[in-house]
Amino acid sequence: MKQTLITLSITLLALMGVIGLGSAESPGTRSADTPALTVTEREVDSVWVLHPPVIDGDLNDWNNFSKLYLTGASADYPEGSELYSLRDISGWASVIWTSQRVYVALAITDDYVVSGSRDWRGDDLAGLVFDVDNSGSFTAGDIDLIFSPGGILTANDGWPAGYEWVINQTANGWQAEVSIPLSAFGSVDFLGGHQVGFTWGVQDNDGIGVENWLSWAGPEFLKATPAEGLLSFINGPVRKWVAFHPGVDGYDGVIDSALSGWHPDQNYGADSELTLYARNQYHVALKFDIPDLGPDVRVLDGKLHINFYATNKPDHPDWTSYVRVYRLLRPWDEATVTWNRADASTRWTKGGADGIGSDRESRVIASKNLDQLGWFTFDLADGVATDMYEHPENNHGVILRAEEGASMAWNMYSSEKGPDDAPWIEVYAEFPPGQGD
Ligand SMILES: [Ca+2]
Ligand SMILES: [Ca+2]
Ligand SMILES: [Ca+2]
Ligand SMILES: [Ca+2]
């Protein structure tokens, strides 16, 4: 009987044009001899989006996302809910995600909104449960949200730290819009298509105490239960490392030169071998462009690889030098850069590009202890590659300075050396679904 009612209700809602795109509500199959209170199989997908709604109390920016309708007829619990009219109590919920946050909208139709009582939990309210470990019970790491039309939102009965939300009343009820930091879901790997237990529901007080409630899946909407539904975070972006070697696939984005305190007007831009000399006697300036990776691609991280092939102290293989890398702050020209000058017409504020705040930053964005010959990988600090990609006009490259360690020279191959030995970069990029394959 209930199956029939659910089908009818979905048909009715479809006729009313209110079924959202790709609505994934799938009431489980029930036969006549199946007890009414069995586990239902309600599933819903939460899709990744690049551009999330704005948390501002206006739900028009949810129009294109699938909605999970909840009416008396479609509710999983309690029995007899089909007697409730849409106008008395009904609603929809929607859940989407970005690479940073989970977004939830609730729109409740209620003919008489009660809020602001001393015991606000006896007022109108809505509950939404993420059973993060899908255990069927509330355990550490799960997320139980309670929304009050009076503007209150609680997460696991406490202050929802890091959340953003707006709850407001509407002409025919009330609504809520909230974003949740992914960190609230702990170590869940959203990109891996994670599934969590899920339900939501509403409680209706029309002025004389709690009269009705509706649960989308399972006998509770304020806590995880074994009969809850299943929510899948799908359609996530692809993240991967992308390498750029000078001279390979047309990439020509690396320029480099040494700056020598011994020969302060000498340019080394065309040399295929560059010297980095400890105690700040030779620095190496190096700039790498990050090519356009496509629309809506984000660069999250980056690495720089440099091949140090020799030292001037082969008799002391145990000597080491500590190299720090800083971002340069002004344009420089590979063909004319020297210890004294950034280009033919511009002097560095201080020799060796050492003017803090004008020639280079003081912040170390990568470092490495050179303790052998061969390839070294410099991991760029958080945000550096992202900024270089998003603001190429601010990408003036970096300077490598051997600031500590033995007094010795390290020889590295430059971009002129050829694809096998030249410095190369790789960036960790996030491609929207369907791109980056
Ligand atoms: Ca909005
Ligand atoms: Ca009502
Ligand atoms: Ca009410
Ligand atoms: Ca060069």
C-alpha cells in the first residue's frame, strides 16, 4: 500500500513539475508480506560543483540541483503520514559539494511557523543526519544538524564551528541554507566517491505543541539509524600531477641564470650549466611559467626539480650546503640579468636580488640540504604554485640561495641543457569531471 502511495506521490509531484533534475529518490521494493518497518533503500547522490550557491537565504541558486522531496505521502516514517497535506508540512532538501565544503538547502512548507520558544526543540524544526561512517548509529565523527526557523543551527548539539548558514521564514514556511567545511567530515576521501548514511526530516508545531513529523528514511531524523538512507558524494574532480619539461611537448617556460658576486656584471643566462655557491657568492634565478591547463582547472601545489651534477669539492663528498628558495618580486631578463641588475635598465635594490620586499620575499618557499649529486625536488610551500598559476603577472620566478653549509660550489644544469637534464616543474592540479583525462 505504501509503495503505491509513494509512487502516486512521485507521479503527483512530477505532474506538478517539482521533481528536481536527476532526483535519486528510490523507495525500496516492498511486497505485501513484507513488514512495514523494514529497512528501506533510499539513496541520493550529492554532486560536486565548481560554483556553489551563495549562503544568503535566497534559494534561487539551487534551482539546477536535484532535490529530495519530503511529503506526508513520500515520507518513510511515521506510518499514516500520507494524511498530512503538502501545505501543512512538506519540503525538500538538497546536498551538493565542492572541493572545500558541503552545501545543504532546506525548504519547508508549513502553514504555521512556530519558533523562538524557550524550549525551541519543541517548535518547528528540521533535522539532517550524516552518518559519516555509515554505521547506523551515532558515533564520533558523525554529523547531526538541527535547524530551527528561529535561526538556530546546531551540529551534534553544539555550535557549528566553521559552518556558514542563513535560516529565514518565507511566505509559506521557512528555509535554510548552510555550508559545512569538509573538515567536519574528518578524513573522508570525497574524491573517492564516499558514501555516508543519510536522512532528514521535519517536525511540525502549529501552535499547540508538536503535532507531526516526517522522516525521509528511517524511523528517526535526528540521529543515525540502521534504516537510514544512503548519500553518495559523486562526480568529483580529478586531481593529478602534471609535469613540464623544457623542450618537451612544446613547453618553453623556464628561464634561468646565475648571479655572481664575484662577477657582478656578468650574465649567465645562456649557459647550460649554472653555479650555486655557498655563503651567498653565486645565486641562481629561475622562473617557470605554468601553462594554462584548461577552463576551471585549479592548481593546488607544485614542485621544482633540479639536477646538481657536480661540486668543486669532489674530494669532500660529505660536505653539504643548505639551499633556501625565495620568490622574486620584480621582472628580470634572462639575457641581461646580473648580480647588479634585473635587466639592462633596472638595478636590483640590493646586489644579488637581495632587496627584501622589492627584489625578493623574505619567506622561504622551499628548501633542501644538498648532500649528494643528482636530482633534488623542491616542494613549494602551500599556495605558491596556486598563486603563480592564478596570477601569472606576479610570477617573477624564484631565487636559490645556498645560505648555510660548507664553502663550496654546486653545479646544476640549466634550461638550456636539454629535456633530460634541465630543471622541470610539476603541478598538482584539480580538473573538473570530464577534463584532464
Ligand atoms: Ca543562496
Ligand atoms: Ca503545519
Ligand atoms: Ca508549524
Ligand atoms: Ca638560462
